[in-house]
Amino acid sequence: MNLLYGNFEFEHQLVHAKPQTLPASVRAFNADLPYALVAIAQPGDLIWAEEPADRTFKQHLAAIGLPDVQFVAQASKVPQDANFLPWGWSPAMKELAAKHGWHGESPDLAAVAKANSREFSADLEQDWNVGLPAARPTRSLAELQTAINSSTRQTPGWVVKANFGMSARERILGHGPEITTNAAQWLQKQLVLGPVYFEPWVERIEEVAFQFTIPPAGRQYPTGAPILEGITPLLTDHVGTYCGSRLSGDDCQFATAEEIATVTPIVTRAAQSVQQLGYFGPLGIDAMLYETPDGQRRWRPLQDINARWTMGRVALGLKRVVPRATHATWLRVRSISNASTGEEIGPIPDLLPHGTRITHTSPRRTRDPYPLLSQWFLVTADTTKKLFTAEAFCLNG
């Protein structure tokens, strides 16, 4: 059996030796995520979840076809033969495993840090000439200002990202040539740690995540090469914040199968490069199809490389409960309070198109110190058109 442990601030653990103080909204988001790990669990697995769920949640999971698992919050409840499997391997996770005597096979931590860094993906983009025009690392405010001035002649919007970041955090957005005071203060803190990464803001058409498994070296796999487990189209809002994942690459709304085929070899080559670092385990690589100012469609194949479990990989695990020939999306939806009961609910199923269904995958917690801002739902439909309509309704109301 596995012990699935959701250290969802994994990238922070790669940078900071001590735990960081997180905003309440992030703590609330993270408190629900351990329950999502059921999607990648096997029967009998353990999931570390400190916030207890309601008693009916396990019955609900069984009813929708997910495995029987045990939620634990005490180390004494974990059998000694359990295999420790964190969201991402970090020094903090190795220390935690050693403290409790949990066993788990970790890849080389230097390889983990390298693979998850913006530096690594940016170097591949430069070497293979597959990055965004004008994207570059910058090591000072003066260098950044020069990059912004050059880029905004073509595209007014821009973004600067830290070397390690996640879920549209650890970045700043800008418009035009000015670096605001708040942005400059954030940048000064980041530049102490190393370069930051400037990118022009481009017109996104579609984003897809390639989900790989990297086999351990020397193990008995057919080829030993990275295994492409599936492709999960990403849903994001207007500023790039993650909203959910479709469960199949066949359900892209705008990217064609031919376009997906052209970018797959580049992404696969990147997965091989990650393997060569010495990493093994789950790997997600996000690619973006975008439109240039003159109307051309182009790929940015290596928008993000995540050498860890990802939300798209979790979504892929839900395919086992979705009937064949059914289209599905796993969505994070803002909760709505039911005035008559005070219960936090999601979209009203009766308002969705005929032929669609919505199933909650988040529990109702019995002790909740955080505001319940959103819940996770599996949306299914018998056609892609209905699926896209249901997505828009769930996300926009």
C-alpha cells in the first residue's frame, strides 16, 4: 500500500528551508486537495488528510467507482510497510519520512530541483529554439526594464516568473513599460535568489498537459523510455490561473489533432532530458498553442515542466470512473451558499444541458478553519459541445 502525502507547496520547499506563511485562500485550497488524491490511489492506499471529511464521503467515493482508501492524520496510523509517496520529493519530505520511519524511493533531489526550475525549461527552449520571442532570464531591474521596453513595442502585456513557482503564483503581471513599486519590491526579493524570467504575454489559444511516467533506471520496463500516460487539456482563466483539466487529449476545443502531433515529439524529448538528469516518477509538461500578433498559430512546447504529481495527472486518474465514449472535465468551481440550508454547494445540475452530469469529488469537512471558497466537480457529457457549454456555465455562472 501507498501513503499519499500532499505537500502541495512543494516548490516552496525546494527554495526555503523553513515553512512559509500562506494566505488563508491558499490554505483553504490546499486543505481540500488531499481528497483529490483518491483519483490516483489504489484500493487500500492511505491518504494523509488533516482536515476530517464528513462520514458519507467514503461511501460517495465508492458509489462513483473510486477505490476504498483510508484517510489518516496521525503517524501512528501508518503501517511500517507503507510506501511513502509525496506530491513531490523535497528535502522536507525526505526528513519527514526519516522522522517517522516511512519508506519511499526518492529520485536524486538535485535532479528534482533542476527539473522543476524555470532555468532548466528556459535553457531547453533556448537550445532548441522553441521559446517565446523576447523571453529571457534577467538578473537585475535594469536588465528587466530593457527586456520590457523591447517587448512592449510588439505586445504591451508581460509576465515575470520566479525560478520556482506553481499555480500562477510566484510571478507578476505587467502592462506597458512601467515596473510598479510593488512589482519592484517583489523582484528585488526574487533576484537575491537568482535570475527571474521575463516573457511577453501572448494570446493563448489552448493549453495541454502531457502526463508522463519516468521509469527508474535499471527497472524492468519494455524500453526504459518515458511513458506518455495521457494528454489533459488545461482550463485557465484570463490571467492564466488553473481552473481544471479535461480528461482526454481528444477533447481539445481549439487545437487540432494534427497540431498536437507536431508538438508531441518536442515534449517527449524534454521528458527524456528530465530522465537524463536522474529523475524518475510522475512528470507533467504543459504546452501552449498561441496566436502571434500577425495571426499565426504557434506552439510553446515547454511552458512548464513539473517533475512531480500534477493536477492534470490527478484528473487523468478519474478516467477509470468515466464511461467509454463520454467526455469529461475535472473543475474547480466556486462554492455558492444555499440560503435555505446554509450548505455550500456547486452548480445546480438542473441548469446544465441535457446529457451532462456533475458529481462532486470534494468532501464536506466536519471541522473547517478555512473559508470554503471552491469545490471540485467531475463534469461529464455525451458530446464535446455539451461539455464545453457545461464548463462555461460552471466556471462563469
